[in-house]
Amino acid sequence: MTLDARPLREVPLAVIDFETTGLSPKGGARVVEIAVVRALPGRKPEVVLDSLVDPDGPVLCTSIHGISDEDVLGAPRFSELIGDLVLALEGCLVGAYNASFDMSFLAAESQVARLARNLRLPPHVCLMWLRPLIGLGKRCSLDDACSQHGLRAGTHRAVEDALACAHMWQYYVACAEDRGLRTLDDLRQAGTHKYLSTLDQSPYSRADFISIGGRTSGTAHKPRFAPIVSPVTGASNAINHDSRTRVRAYWHAVVDALSDGTVTPAERDGLERMQVSLSLRPEEIRAVHARVFGDCLREYAEDDAVSSREVASLVELHATFGRLGWAPGA
């Protein structure tokens, strides 16, 4: 049964968020943390899955996501968590802030999990690309969107980002209705972005769970620490602005800006402002640019051929990073 004709206010949403070892699974990056928050009609968002993930290898990019090799000792592999994940998403539209990022990792990790290789992607909505569709302005980083809507973005732990997006969805539904977009089918017909083509599909069901073996992990999920995100003003927990948190926030913003393969002048200006507001040091900016550029190189070389289009993208990215303070070789 599809959800596309149901009023948006009655659509159950499950927000998914991954922390990973890199920008793209095509370059070998793996998931190291996963969170799912369900936002059911008339109920407060609820964390239903929050787990570190063993990436079957060394944990890279610790300076970005804050996860170390020691953290994932004893954590389940993604293949062990796939049943928990399908149950967490069951019956729901799936939401993510930069959905193409999360869906690419879901697809790649499902291929690694032997029983889940035929698992389809669920119907999903990208909150970042939904912004211009419902009249909220251009796409922007999650931090900027949270600031606009009175949410606190947290420190980019998977569960914090998922919680922020779950509360954001409630506001987006009201904005969509104000523009006469009252169902998922209305959204699908109002835009052209690729995620909209999934909205007439059926959400995950118990049959999908059974098709991948019908098992949950049975392994301690090892969440790192209790969620601290607060959706409204009056919160008591202060945002942690240590070096790791600031670098992680900037990395997320760069990844969001690159979601369509290019960084617009407006996005570049936003990243420059973010560097200042986060008080990023030159060496921290260089570290993020180097990791992202290296991820792009690995992704483009993964098929043993770099096309002219990919070369042009790398040249453009190099120029953008140069204007933002540092590019490889500069």
C-alpha cells in the first residue's frame, strides 16, 4: 500500500541518518553509525534505532565523525543490523536531510549484506531539496536550516541530526500545505528532483523484513552517549564547540553543498561564513578539503576510468576549494 494519496499530516515518517568513513561508498567508504527516528502523526519523534557499526576495517575520518576503532569494538556489522533497520523504517516514508547521500550508503551496504542484496530503496524525501519546493528558500546546510527553524543542530551525531530532521518535517508539512501541497502525490507532481519519483512506492513491510532473513542483530548497539538535541528554545544543554565538533559541522556542510555535484556561489559564500562563525583554523579547513577531494578522486577512479565530465568536476571543485582557503596542490 502506497502513501502518496494520504494527507501529509497523516504520513508516518522515519528519518534516517548515517555517519560514514568518507564521502561516497563508491570510493570504499562504509557506515560507522546509524540512527532512525520515527515521527508518527500526533506523536513526538521517537528514537527507534541508534547504533555504532563495525565497518569491517579501520575506522577512518575520526576527526570528522568522532568515532574511533575502539568505539566500534563489539558493535554489530551493518549486515547484522539490516533487519533492525527495515523494522525501524517499516510502514513509513523515509526522510533524510541529504537523502542521496544516505540512500547511496543504504544501497551499497545492502549489497555487502548477502541476504539483503535485492532489498529495494524505500520511498523517501530529501528535506534539503524540499526547501525550494515548498517556498523555504534555497537548499542549505543542516545547521543553517536548524537555525532558520529554531532547532538546535547538535554536534552531528547521527541520532541528533535525525531528531532535528524529524522536528523539521513537522514544520515543512505546514509550509507545504500553505502552498496547496497536501499529499505526497502533490509533492511528486510539483517538482522534478529524482527523490520525488520514489513517492508512489510502497514503504517497507514485514514481507521485506522476511525477505532478508527475518532477523534482528541481538548485539548490543553501543550508542555513544545520550541524545542532547533540543527542538525548541529553553534547552539546558550547551552545544559543544570543540575542534572535532566544528570540523564535523563544516564537513557536513561541504557534503551537503556538493550533493548535486557542484557548489554554487551562494553556497560558497555560506561556507565562508561558516568558517568564520566556527572559528576554523587553516589546518582544519585544509583537512576537510583534502578528505573531500580525496573521496571524489577515489569515487571517480573506482571504475578504472576518469571521464571528461569527472575531470571537469574535479577542476571546478579544486577552484572552489582554492577560493575557500585551500585546495590540494595550492
